[in-house]
Amino acid sequence: ITFFAVCGGPFGLESVVRTAGPRNAIIGLLVVPWVWALPQALMTAELSTALPEMGGYVVWVHRAFGEAAGFQVGVWKAVESLLDLALYPVLLVSYTEAFLHITLAPLARWAVGVVIISLVSLINVLGAETVGDYSTVFGVVVLLPFMLLFVLGAHRIRLSALLAPPPEPLDDPAAAAAAAAA
């Protein structure tokens, strides 16, 4: 859970490695969970134990700051979820297109998004326990290709490359384009 909370999962790490270099990317992935996610996890565990009610942080804010603040937290979390969760069907379609070297028509992309959202909504309607079970399954499904690729490529890892500092930025646009194409 910490991995997904800290970096949104493995998607998007390519640009981090490219920009910061492998060493700094690995340091970031090792440090950020302890600095950001561990305190958040400890706070959640403490508040869940102290106030064992359904509703999580909406209930905690309501109890601490009143009904208006609790309502605001609930509304803004719903808005954030709508905006954030709308990205995942798009990411899935984009990564699938890149992996399979295909381009779907806009209507097909939209249809795939509707199917994904409908399936996830159905899982959500089935209850919290079902959501928890499927979250575990989806987490494994998302991480499995990355673990498999790591195992298959582990023999090619050069520690010198992992520990190297990030590349110097290229000021010349033509040189930057040539380096990116290489």
C-alpha cells in the first residue's frame, strides 16, 4: 500500500529515473515511504484505534473541527477521487496501446474506459470486503509484470550504472534530441 500511496504505483517512474538518474530515483523510493507514508500510517492506525467508526478521516475531522469541516473533507475527497480515478482507465489504455503497438480509435478508448469504470463501480457496490479482496488482487496484477521483468533482467544489473549520478542536462536542443534518440 505504501508503494502505491507514495508514487502512485510503478507508472511514471520512467521519467523520474531519466531525470534524476537511477541512484537518486532509488534513494527517493527508499526514503519517501519512511518520511511521508510511515507517519501517515501511524496517524491512521492511532486514529482508527481511538475512534473506531466507519468513515475514516471524515469522522475524525468532524469530531475534531465540527460538522462543516467534516462535510468539506467528505466533499473534497469525493471530488479528488473522481478526478484522480478518472486517470487510471486512460493510463491502462495508453500503456496497453504502447505495449501492443496499436492505436485505438477515440470511441474504442472511451468504450474501454466505460467498461473499466463499470466493473470497478460494480465491485464497489458489492461492499467493503469485496473491495479489499479485489484491491489485493489488482495490486498483485499491477506489480507482477514489474517483478517478472526485474527477475528476468537482474543478471544485467550493473551497480556502477545504478550508483552513477544523473546525466548532465543538455543545453543544446539538437544534442538533447540526439541523446534522447540514442
